[in-house]
Amino acid sequence: MFDRQGASLRFLRNRPGASLNATHRAFPLTSRRLCLTLTGMSEAADSIDDILHPTPGNPAPANHTAGYFTGHRGTRLRYGLFRSEISPAIGTIVLMQGRNESIEKYFETIRDLNAMGLWVATFDLRGQGGSQRLTKNPRKGHVRRFFDYERDLEIFLEHIVLPDARLPFFLVAHSTGALIALSAAPRLSNRINRMALAAPYVALSGQGLPEGLIRSLAGLASWTGFGRLSMGANRSNRPFEGNPLTSDPKRYARNMEIAAAHPELAIGPPTARWLHETFKAARRVSSQSHLTKITIPTLILAPVLDAIVPYAAQEELSRNFRAGQLITINGARHELFHDRDIYRAQALAAIEAFMPGQDGGFGLSETAA
């Protein structure tokens, strides 16, 4: 349960009488948060609101655990484990977010997955949401190495999901989270049964400059010591009209309200290093040699009107992906889980049919290799 390097692990139980499933000892917990280490235990604040941040228009799902775990290279990462009221549960979804997202943004989707009988385990990526920032300026979206994301996922599975969640394990990911999943997938086949990847970030468009030029500039900046230089404009306050993310005005307004109420969760433009590392990862995971190593049956949920990750790139990925099946969602934009019901429901229905081990007519076997 604990990091072998002695890293601290913090938990918040929101149910009186809940117990911590630890490797060597079980500590009874009340609604107070406890900080556990290999050398001792210290009590911290007792309010759930200092970990998760529900708002009137965005209540937190019931029956959950929230806290922090220590990721790769000692980075402090915020997580949540949300339990379904349906018993027995049919498994656990490991939910991987996109860039500049947070647990709060997925409260609605988590409730929908819980209603299917699925538990949900998720964490904020390093450098964003409620997780530790990686630069002195907390608004910079930065990563040192893309591999750091993958190690965080593996540590999360080992120290949070495997001990505390319900088998079998599935993975649902959006955009950057889907890129992380694709990159780590060859090593996850003994832990993750199936994956659904929404708008996987394997290419970039809609930035005002061609992807090739952005790639060259980001690489040059990284190689010459300017990797922490922010690239791009701050679009956090853009109006709903003309936004490339969603066609749903209510969900767009809700997400803007979360950012306004808790600006500490949001970040600004990515750094050159972030772009350089993710471009390299996108090129690598799109190669035939990498895709043939992935044996986990996978759905690619591709929004046709995606202005961030071009649909053509997602379609091309599926052609070379023996374990993958393309699900086209006509009319949907990039943030599929925050789009209008007519599009969002298609994605959730595909997940519900696919994840419990039913092929849902997708024609994928459990061993897709």
C-alpha cells in the first residue's frame, strides 16, 4: 500500500466507520483526513472541501474517498475513488483526464458510470488540477518527461486501485489521458481488461499555426534551454460562441464556473517542453510497431467535428490498431463527455456495452493480439 521510498499517502474517508485497506495494518477512519507515512501518522484538516471542490451547480458524487498519493519522482498527486451504490459492482473504471482538467470536471460522468455499477478511480495529472505544480509559475502547463505521466498511472494502479477498488479494471481516457494510456498500454495488459479512448491526442490542429511548425519551435526551445517557455495564448476566458470544445452551453458554463470558483485548479498554455514531449509520444504511439504491442481490446471514440485532434488522425490510428475499434460520433466536438446529450449518450452507451466484458457487437475478443 505504501511507496517503498517512504513517500506519504493521504486519505479522506467520507463515511463514518470506513476502514483503510493497507498491506500490513488496518486503521479505522472517521470523516477526518489522516496523513499516513512509514514512520508515523499525523492528523490533518477534517473538511472534504479542502481536497475536492464541489459547487452548487456541480455536486460531488456520493460515497467516495479522496486524498493524495506520491507519484513518480516524489510529485504529490490528488486522487478520488468513487463507489457505485449497485452491489455487486461490475468493476472499476480508471479515468484519465485531458490537459487542463480536474476531478471536479468529471463529477457528472463519474455519477453516470457509478449508475452502471462501475466504481471510478481517477487522479489529477501532475502539474494541473489539485496536483503539485512543476514550475514556479502555477499557471504553466508543464511536464519534464512524458514517461513521468506513465509512471504516475502505474503507481496509482499499484498503490490505490489494486488494493482498494473492485475487479476487473477498465480504463476510460480523454485526449492527453488517452495518449498516456496508449503509451503505457503494452505494459498494462495484466491489469487493464479493456479501454475506451475519447479523442486521443495523436495530432494537433486549430492552433493558428501548422502542427509541423509548432513541433519544430517546441523542439528548438526545449533543446536550447527554453523548455519552460509558455507557447500559445491564454484562452481560459473565451466565450461559448465559437469554442472548439463542446456544443453544450450548460456544460460549458458549468465548467467555466468551476474554474471561476477555484482558479487554482486551472492552468494556462502549455510549455514548449510539454508540447515537445507530447508530440514525441503521439508519433511513437501511432507507429505500427507500438500499436502491435497493445493487446488490450480498445474503443476509439472519435468526435467527427473535433477541432483540436483532427478526426482524420484518429481514423488513421484505428486503421493501424489491431486491438482497436473506431466508434465515430458524428457532430460531436473534442470534449465528448461534456458535449450535448445526443453525442455524450452515444459514448456512454458504447462504454456500458463494452466494459463489462460484453463485446457489444464491436467484434473484439479478450485477446486481441
